[in-house]
Amino acid sequence: MRLTAQECEQFERDGFILLHGFAPPERCDTILEAAKAEIEKREAPIETEGEYVDTDNLTLRRLRQVYDRRAAFRDWMTDPEIRPMLAQVLHDTPVLTLAHHNSIMTKMPSRSTETCWHQDRRYWHFENDNLVSVWLALGDETMDNGVLEFIPGSHRLDFTPEQFDAKTCFMTGLPENDALIAKKVHFDLQKGDVVLFHCRTLHHAFANQTQTSKISFVYTVKGAGNAALPGTRSSDYPEIELA
Ligand SMILES: O=C(O)CCC(=O)C(=O)O
């Protein structure tokens, strides 16, 4: 499957694009069942809400390194259908990087927290920013349960370090930041919807205010010509070319 010229332009302009209904419901159910089993096991490496905020909240936030956990996850991350689209937005051969987003994301009822505005590249170390994440909704994602919001065009802007706090969150309360944040958009996602977003695109999500867990899948691809910097976490994990 390929993106239309208009969709490619949209990605270049906004830094994200929605692929509505990309993954069939049965496939999402298989992934979701596997995700729930892995969530139940809670095996390392994981991240909890307590790592994002100063609390003793050990609510699960993310299962990391999921590629190695289940065939259902590996199959999704190496899905041949999406590769041509990834090649289009990267302008290069897509390569899976297992170092970073390679995760089941959770927003648990009651105890989840807001995710601050940020660019994913904040902890990533590559020669350049040619990296795109693939977000798969495994159920409904809305403002009530913490759907992602994006700032269109933010991937093309240059920011100063003063616009970010010590945790590399894009600060609210600064007039220039707030003016940009006012332009935020989101899509209400349904099971099978995929969002591709650039690693410089500012995004955030509120807490889950519902009584049902929100479970999503996210992985990242880079252009083959974009090497991870030696000696950083980004180069510590295998890469898989999706030719
Ligand atoms: O699920 C969320 O709150 C957003 C996650 C996210 O943006 C990230 O981990 O980079």
C-alpha cells in the first residue's frame, strides 16, 4: 500500500498522518490479547508512571522491547503492507530500531498521568532526525482516555533550550509555547487506526479518565542512511532492515 501524493504532502507539512482502519480488527485483537498477557506477566523491561512523575505510583506505563516477546508483535513491526508508506515518509529504506519505541503503551484507569508535550527525539541519538513512529490503536482512543494530541508543523520548527524544562518537556506557561500549543489537534482513534508521526513533532496526552485501560502499540523506524551514534543507547540494540 502506498500514500497518495496529497497524503505525503500532508505528512511533510504537519509531521503526522492518520491511516484510518489500516490494521484489520482480527489482527488488532490478536495483538491486544498478546499485549494483555504480557501486561499480566509484567516482565522487565517495563516503565511505570512513577518514572514520569515524583510519586510512588507503580502503575504500568509501558512494556519495552516487545519485539522479542511475541510473534504477534514481531509480525506487526515487520508488516510488509506498511513498508512502502514508511519508505515514502522517510524517503529512504525503513529500518526498525529496537532501541526506543518498541513498546506496548498503557494508560491505566484511575492512576495514569498526563504525558507532557515533547519531541520523541529528546532521548534518541542518531546522525539526523529521519525517524518516524508508528502508533497503532488497539481500541478507541479519545480525549477521555488520553489520546495523543499533536502540534501540526512543529517538526519543522527550531526551538531554544529555554522552551523546554529539565525533563525536556516543552513548557506550558510561556507565551510563545502556549501560542503554538493552541494549534494542537487530535484524531479520535478507533481499533486499527495507525498514526505515523515524525520524531520532532510535538505531542502529548492527558491522563485516562475512564474506567477502562487504553492499550496501544508503538514502534519506530529510521531511514537506512541515518546511523545511530556509537556509544549511545540508540546503538545498543539490533536494527532490522525492512527492505
Ligand atoms: O501515551 C502517551 O501518553 C504518549 C506516549 C508518548 O508520547 C511517548 O512515549 O513518546
